[in-house]
Amino acid sequence: PTNSPSKFQTLIFHQLFSVTRNECDKVAGDLRNAGIQAIAYHAGLSDSQRSRIQEDWIRDRCKVICATIAFGMGIDKADVRFVFHHSMPKSLEGYFQECGRSGRDGQNSVCILFYAYSDVYRLKRMVLSDKTMNKASASVHMNNLYRVVQYCENQTECRRAQLLEYFGETGFDSAECSENQATICDNCSCAGEMVDMDVTQVAKMVVESVNTLIHRGNSNWKRPMAQLTLKHLVDVFKGSQNAKVERESLNRCVMYGKADENFHRNDAERLFRMLVMQDILAEDLTVGAHSQVISYAKLGPKAMDFLNDRVKLPRFFKRGTKSSKRGTDTKGETMNNTNVTNTCYQQLVSCCKRLAEEDGLKPHHIFADVTLRQMADKLPMTREEMLDIEGVTEYKMGKFGQQFLE
């Protein structure tokens, strides 16, 4: 987004607790340095500062809010076009709720989640370091967190279908997602064959190798005897020749270099993470120098059950060559928003804001965004044509209509 009036309002959710304030401030500062009207919103601000920011946001005086999850609930803002999660949410319930703060005017909106597995370590550390949380509560939080990881790692199934299934709705046909190219999810927009891989034997080899490398063959998941991260294990699986592999003779392990052409680096990482999600592998957090969180891999509580065929893996999918299903505009296709329509729409938005300021109202209390867009599309010239627009009542036509016609 930029500061030009042709761009939409954007909400960036930044979900990190004690470190949120600094990171929200940093993201907002970086955006301002790029020439974007951005402001941070978090618990470190005074009540008056938060009230002012909320008012600026509602009145469209800022384009981007970099916020914690504390922002947005109960704030009457219908025309948010983008929601970015700058870090991983703690649960799918929270993610669904936060995404729901966009597009309340019925227009298309975009929700983007920036996912990095390293976020898991920070969030996991927060859960485990909370002395007020009992073991059962911590387990619930970790299950919620791992469910978000599974959602993010799933590169094949429709995003809508995943979310609806999580909330108990199983009848959604993912073909419906592909019908509208303007709202298609990232997974459904990727063409290419979806390959269902049986990774059971490969996974057993991985677990046996972890037992050898980290537990020295003792098969006791509570007693790791060496420190290797998931990244180190993937390096071994991929046959890396880096210094650590050579120095610690990890290349003598049975799984060394066994990742064939079916396992790109990304697929190998997903496999190892899936084993963690299934409690077949596990990770122990250690706080290193400068408060850096390091997570060392080990066997999980279900490792031996898996090796003895008492636990089965979920299906593991990967795609072949990816290409986008999104069509390109051809010469004969008509753009939804021509220059004339866009210009008219922006003038109508400006008029709506001006009248709202004068009457002490919020812009959408005069006309909703969907109404302004219909005006821009249909270009009514008379009172009767204005009244045909959805949302234009006799009262609003009498009070505001003429100024919009002009």
C-alpha cells in the first residue's frame, strides 16, 4: 500500500506477546521509512494514544495498523481490504477471527499469513515459561499451535476446506473455491498433479536414525544423549557435506543421502515436522546466548509405537510442477475497474469522508462501500437512477444524494 487515496486500508496483525511492542514498532517504522502511513498499536500505549489511533484508523487518516491481537475487536471498520499476519497465530480459532476483521463491507479482501517454523519455538517458549499454566492447559495450547502448523504446512488441500473441516463443517466442495478466480485460495490456484506419497518406510528409517544419532540406540525418548536440530537431521537426510556433518561423522548414518529426487528440501522439512506434530519425534527448547531459542530434536513419546506399527502416519501429499490457475487478461476481456470507474469511485469516497466529517459520522454511515462502488459502476445521472442503487434510501437521497450526483 501507499499513501495515495486509490489504495485500501490495511491491517497487519503482529502476534507476539512481550516482544510484540518492539516488533510492532519496528514494522511500523520500516513501513513509514518506505513512505507508507503506518502506525503501531499495542498495550504499551496510553489510553489516550490508543483512542487517537483508533480514531485515525476509523477516519482513514492512516493506511496501515501494525497491531497485536488486542486491536480490531469492537472497532467499527468495514472496509479493511488486507490482513497480514506478520507472525504465526496461536490457534486456528484466533486466525479465523482475525481474518474476519477484513471485508466486512462484503467486498473482496486478501488475507496473507507469513509462516516460518521458527515462530513455533518462540510461541512454544511462551507457553512453557508461563508458570501460571498447568500441564493440561499447556497441552491444549501446544495442540492448538501444532494445528496451525499443520494448516500452514499443507500445500495441497483447499484452505477453505481445511478451516471449515476444523470447525466441524465437512460438506464443502473445494471446487467452489476454484470457481471465482478473484477469491481462490493459494492451494487451489496451483495447478499440477497432487502426489499421495507413502512415506511410512522412509519415516521409520528417519526414526531409527534419530535413535542412533541422538539417543545412542537406547530407544528412550526421555534420554537424548546428543544435540542435533531438525535442520541438522534434514541435512543428513539430504546428504549434505557441510562441516558439522563431516566433523561429527553424521554421514555414516543409515539415512544419510537417502532423500531421492522425490524429496526436495522443502518436502524433507515438512516430513520431519509432520513427525513432530504426530509425537513420533519431539523437540526440546534450550535458551542459548543472547536469549536465542534453540530446539534440539529427539524421539517422541510415540516413536516406538510407530516403529512397531501401532501408530500410522497421516497422508503425505506433494505437488508436481506448480503453475498458476489464475488466468491472464486477454484483449477481449473487460477489466472490472477501468480508469474512469476508479477515478469516480475515489471522488465518491472523498465526498463521503468530507460529509462524514461535517456531520460527525463515520463514512459508511452515509453510504457503504458497496453502494459507492455501484455508483461508480453505474454512473447514475438522475434522482431516480440514484434510488435504484442498493443502499440509497429516500432519506439519504434527500440529505446527501445531490452532492454525490454532482
